[in-house]
Amino acid sequence: MGETRSNSVDQKVGDSLLSAGKIDPDDIVRAQELQRNAGLTFGTALIRIGAVSEDTLLEELSIQMNLRVAVEEDLPDVQVIYKFMVGGQLNFDWFFSKEVVVWEQPDQGSLFCIARSVFDPSVTEVLRRFYRDKEICRMLAPAHVLERILEDLKREHTVENLFSDEESRHLRELAEEAPVVEFVNNILAQAVDLNASDIHIEPEENEFKVRFRIDGVLYDKISQPIGRFAAIASRIKLVSGLDIAEKRLPQDGRMTTRMGGLDMDVRVSSVPCVHGESVVLRLLPKNMEESDLSNLGMESDHLELMQRWSRLSSGIILVTGPTGSGKSTTLHAALTESNDGARKIITVEDPVEKQVPGVTQIQIHEEIGYSFANALRAILRQDPEVIMIGEIRDLDTAEIAIQAALSGHLVFSTLHTNDALSSFTRLIDMGLEPFLVAAPVKGVQAQRLVRSLCLNCAEDASPPKSILSETEQIRSISFGKNWKSAVGCDKCQGTGYRGRVGIYELVEVGAELQEAIVKGGTINDLKRIVSSTSQRTLFQDGLLKASKGQTTVDEIYRVINSENKP
């Protein structure tokens, strides 16, 4: 039966039942004693001592908390409930451990919930996190109704597992066959040889494709009949610790391997799709050189500024850009710069992609409620000087980051914005007051990765005169004279490019910019202030690198959105 562990609700229910003459003061004392000794809820304790019936208690809870009491007619068929519960991202075992049952009403956009402790805030918090697009509608339920549904769901789950166990044995046998093992090993070896960052295995109606992401661009490499897909996917899931029989839910795993003399961490993601499962492997070399700001391709003025920010005693430094733009690498390099041996440095990441010597790194686990915000609250009691937050995703995390910076910590983190200045509006849109954004944020670096020219085949090109004469700010930049175009050869797989280099936009928060943020200035107001300084935009920094023969103007246009141009 759903009832509360909250003292305030206990008080309301007790007072109401007392005033209605349905219980007496002695009943409350005895129920509270049983509640303490047996670990029961207050309502259950009242029923156990015979003070009230379950129906009476539910009626009173319904009035006090303005909740409906669920009856059998309210509930969908158990198979409908089961399919909904196993089809989400929450582990099915969690529902059983918490004695929670949920189902949806698609036409209402609502998620209905009955539970043994329906008022437990931790249950509500988890449901809201995993069903963000739905309104959570809690309902009360008699104990026998909840127990019957849980028993039926458990039986449904047992039957499902009997079938999946047989399928698992078959898939495991397929995954261990020599041709399958050889195929998976070969695509891993090819990917490492071509310096790919990701392998995409994508099923279609009649075939599946293997694609490699090389220097940020996906290339088709292999096509095979769809009949071979199940064995290949099972092999990858088997060695990365995933459930090979589970095809309805997304899964994440990892494995380690050695290819081409490199020890590799491989992160594996499997997501159900129309023709099977989309499987993506991210390759992370273990023995990479330690990240250093001087190795990231920054121009000297940007490097000096980022090094200075990394040595600050307090404040927030933000790195922005889309997924795959090198933000984590930059943050780890900044931590290396900050790590003088005299400061305690702690990171909160999802996931921990690279281990940094001398740094305490923490992996969050959203599925058990260990979020960025929860981890941050804990590490502030660990006496750190420097904190790195993998990403500011919500207001909770943003507020704690601000508080940490204002109380004397140096905080590094990332945001997903198109440019540096948009970081301020993003934080304000999350719900932060403008003055709380302007005060602690000391600097923002936006970045992208562009492909580097293949030095074996690049050819001289004319400078883009129409672009270089567009604005006074661009004309003031000292461009090089080594403009090139991409051609393509055997060494670069015909692309004209090999490797990648970063392009950057750094904004230091001075008094004028700070004042504009506090006053609620628009993004255009902020741009006008920054444009009067010597700080380059992403597009301008890209042009500068193109003028030095590091990349091409075409590549800059491919990567930079129009709003980031001069």
C-alpha cells in the first residue's frame, strides 16, 4: 500500500484521524513505537495495531494528499505494464527493489505510479530523471493490489528470461565461432591502423555496414549480408560485458584490447533500431602522451591566456563546443597545467575517458542517482583546490559550480554552445541570476577540430581575398602566406587530410563584459564588446591556421556554422 515516511504527512494523517475520532492518542503512541522498532511506515503501523482498517487509512491519505486510490479497473493488463517497464532505461530490478509499478497513458502524456512508499522522494526523483517528458501521477493502492501486480510482473519476467536464456546460449555459440572472432578482430585492427576514433556497425534491411570515423568524418568501409549481423553484434556485446540476448534496451559496456602495439580502451554502445541494433565502438588509446596545452595547436596568445587561466586560484573556466570537439582533451591538459603538486584536484566525469596522474577522478552513475550535482556536493567536503566537472547539464550542477568558485575553488567545466559568448546566455537560461554568472566566470574557450592538411599532397592556393577584406577586425589579423588546398593521395586515403588540429575562440571576462552580463545584455551586445578587443572568433582563428598551411578554407567552412563567421 502506498503511504508516507514523511513526518509531515504522518502528522497530518494522525491529527485528522484523531480529530475524526477514528483513533485515540494512545494509538498514535503505540503506532510510532512499532514504526521505530519494526521499520514500518506510520500507516502500516496503525493497521498492524488494529487502530484503523486499510480502507480508512487510504481514504484519509487520499484526502490529505489529494491523490486517487487505484482500483483494479484503473490498471492496464499486466503484459502492457511489463512491456512499458522493461522498455525504458531504468533497470527492471530497480522497480522490484523499490516495489514500484509504473505505466503510461499515451493520450495524456502521463506516467502513473503506485508504490509501497509512494511518497518516498528518492523514488519520485529517479522517475522524473528517467521519464522527463511525462507528468508523474502518483496513486494510492491497497496492499493486495500492489502485491498482486508485483507477483504477476515477476512471473512475466521469469517466463521472458526462460526464452532469453535459450537465445543467449545460441548467440554465445555464434559469437565464439572462429570466422566471427576473426572478423571483429580485423575491423578493430583496420580502425587502429587508419587512426579511426569510432567504429559504427549499422544494420539495414538486406545488409549491414561498417563505417569508420576518421578525423571527424564517417567513411563506409565494409558491407556484409544482414544474416551475419547477429553473430557480429553478439561477439562485440559478449567481450564488452553486455547482455547478448537483450535487444530491446540501450546498453553500454567496455573492453580492453591490444592492436597495432597499442593498448586500447573500447567503449561500446548498443541501441535498438528498426533492423536490429546500432553498435558503436569508441577507441581510446591507453598509452597516449600526457595532455599538454602546448600540444593542442593553440596560437601563442591563446596558449598564454589558457595557461594563465589554469593557474588561477578561483573562478570558473568553461570550454564549449559540440560532442567530439576535443573538450575533454583540453580540460585534461588544463588540469595538467594546474597540477603543481601543491593543489588537490578532483574531477567528476561521465565517463572517465583518460586517467590523469595526481588527480582524483570520479565516475558518476545516473542510474543509481549519483549525478554530477550529488558528486559535487560530496567532493566539496574533500578539501579540493581545483575541481573539474565533465559537463554542466542542469541548474543544480550550475549552482554548485558557482558556489564552489565563489568560495575559493578553481572550477573547470564544459557546455554545449556554438560559441564562447553563448555560454553566458545558456547559464542564465538554466535559471542562474546574471550577477551569479558574471562574477565567477573568468574565461570561456569555444573550440572545434578541423582536419589537418596532408603534407604529402597539399598544393598552393590563392588567399581568399574577398573574405580577408570583409571587416576591419579580420584585416587587423596578421595572416600567413602559406594558403593550401587539399588534393588526396595514398597516404591520406585520397582525402587530402591527415589528423586534426584545434581552432579556438577565447573570451576573457573583463569589467565591461561583466557589467553587460549583469544588466542582461543580449548576445549581440556582448559581441559588440568583444569585437572591440583583439580576441578572434572561431572562424578567424581557423582562417589564421589556413593561412599557415595547417588546413584549408573549405575545411573551415565545413566545420564552422555561419553564425560563427566574422
